[in-house]
Amino acid sequence: MFALLSEGVFVGQPLINPLGGTVKVSGAYLFLLVFGAVLGILNWLGCLGLYILFLNELGWN
């Protein structure tokens, strides 16, 4: 899937949208990048929160 998207960015082939019409693959690629970044930030915040809870449990804070 990722290889297909990155190929589409360089080639510029249109991706067929299930909702009708065509969407440029670069747009889908950009969406995936933004989505991945948001998930990464949420994951990082979640890990940080768990770490702080862990420190609180041990009484270090």
C-alpha cells in the first residue's frame, strides 16, 4: 500500500475514490502523513502520561 502510494506521488497517477471521482495520490499520501503524525503525537503523549502515572505509583513525584 505504501509502495503504491509513493509510486503514485512520483508518477502522479489518479487514485479512484470510492465516493466517486478521482483523487490525486499525492493528496492521499499527504493525508496519510498528517494522520500518521497525529497518531504519533497521541502515542507519544499517551506514553508520557503512562510514564508519569508509573512514577506516581512508585512515589517518585
